[in-house]
Amino acid sequence: MADVLRLTVIHRDRAAFTGARYALYQLGGTPSLQDVDPQGQATLIFNDVAETKYRLLVTHAASNGPATASPRWEQNPTAFWPVELDIDYDPASNLKFFVHWKPEVTYRSEARSSAGVLCDLEVRLYRVRLMEDVVERVVSRYQMLGEQIHYPHFPTSWQGLMKQAATTPLLDSATQKIQRIPYGGAAHTTGATLLEVALRKEANGDEERGTGPKCVGVHYPHEVGIDNPDVLLYYRPQPDQDFQGQKSWYTTFPDGNPTPAVLAGEYLLNRWDPDPYSKAVYHFDWFFLRTFEHLIDPWTPNQYFAKGFIHQILTSDKKLVVVAPVPEVGIGGDGFGHAVEAPYIDELVGEVLSLLEVIHSDDWIGRAPAQ
């Protein structure tokens, strides 16, 4: 008698991910990757007599050569993020396979028979992944000189033209004063999410360099729903104009030391450094958070474009998803890399919507790890 975990690896359209690889190993061990079968499946047999903790690694197809000689990003089987799942296997428990949940786990069930337990586990590989912890870690290291205003959401009952929205003072309902918090508080009070984009892989498994975008900002309010939502695709003005050596107005937190002037070599999406994205505060602030939350103080009279997209959409009473690639100096496409190409952006938006539709679905909102 043995228990079986049947793994199925799929794309966002639920097609089998042919060429995907997996490894099941005990925590602390070394993974050894194997290929799934042509149906994107693998059968894993468990014979442990005591509770054992495993890790399941599911990843993209192997690269067969230089990234530049491989298929385009939107067709490339290596431009996906791997998924690592912790699995607690307890042969004495009613729930033999406890899978620690992640958004990429889109189905799980257990069935019992005289032969043992069969656990079906479906994993969907995506070209984008959540990076909220990275934004919070990087942004919290800095603060702007002086106090920053915390901009509350517009009440949905507020209507009117953009001018009215831009000049209406938003006050704290309890104190009737503008709310102020130090910069570097919760990075996602706005309801915007930053996603990290996978790149094509070289033969040695490293990511392709000198291309992009590496990140994409998204606002996907729950009220939009998951049935073919309307999408606004936003390209911020070219990033090169921002890096002219002006004062950054950042200080490090909590010691208050000033940061370097705004130059491309000082602020960049340094994804592959030992401390990933440690120099990305300008991109996370100006090219992501301010796109969705605010550009300048919205209480300044007659500032028509002070509000970010979230406030503008709420004011217009529209149901809309916003997708905004984060620009970067030196990757072509006026700072947006391949995101200016129609086939690429079509695939990118499809991946973004698919992941966030899973995140917004009633099947798992607020749910505990997969049971």
C-alpha cells in the first residue's frame, strides 16, 4: 500500500506544459530535476512511515542555447517563474498531503481507496509573479525629506469632474486633518500590485540581460470581476528624462543620510545583485506607486493631474484594470523593451490577468493553505 501524488503542470490556458520539469526532495536535500510526461504530468510515490517534510520544485523547460537564438519571449518555454511548494506528508493523518498554498496551485484533491491515497495537484506556471515583499523591503529603507501625506481612497460615492476631484480636500474622517505618515510605510495601501516578469534563459540557466520590462504595475479592483475585464495599458513618459542628476529628496531610514543624485547608475532595477532591487527605490516610487496613487500633492489647487490612476478611476465610477510596465533606461523601446511590441504585450497582459483572476477568484480569497 502506497500513497501517490499526481502532479499536473499547465499553462494559463490550462494546456499541458510539455517540457516542464520537477523535483521532489526532503527539506535540506538537493533537488534533481526530471521531465514531466507529454501530458504535463508526473506520478510521485510516498512510502514514508513517519511524518516527512518535502519541497516540490516545478519549473520551466530547459534552455537549449543562447537566449537571443531562442523563440521570442511570448513563445518561449523558458520565460516562466519556477514554483516551490512545501508539502507535509503524514501517513497517519486523515489529511496525508498538506500543501502550503501559493497562487500557482490551482487545484488540489485527495481520494482514498484500498490501495492508498491519491492526491491530485495542479500547478500553473506563469511568466509573472508577485513581488510585494520586495517592494516593501526596498521602499521601507528610505523616506522623503519631511513628512509625506498618506492619500486615502476616494469614497465610491464621490462623483464629478477631474477638476473637482483634484481640488477636493480629503480629510481623515475622525480628526478632520490630512493624514500624514513617514514615507516607507505599507507599500500597498493604494491597491496597486507590482509583478516581476520572467525573462528568457541562457543555456546555463541565467536570465537574458539587457532586455525588459522586468516589472509591471497593476491595479485590478475586485469589483471589476474576472470575466473579460476592460484594460487600460499605460506607458509612462520615457524614463531617460528622469536621470539628469537632480537631487533625489530621499534619505535612508532610520539614520536620515541623504542618498545620491538621480542618475541611471545610482537608481536601477539591479535584479541580479546579491541584494536584488536594492537600488530600485526610484523606479518603485516614481514609476510604480506614484503612477497609481499620486504624482504630486493633490490638495494643491488646480492640479488636474495630481491624482494617480486609482483615484481617477474611482472618481469616474468606471470598472477598469490598469496595466503599466515599469520603464528602465537602456533596454530599448523608449525604456519599455519588448513591451512596445504587440505580440509581447498581448501575452504579458494575458499572463497578468490570468494570475490576478486566480488571486481574485472566490475559490481562494482569504483561504488557508490548500487542504
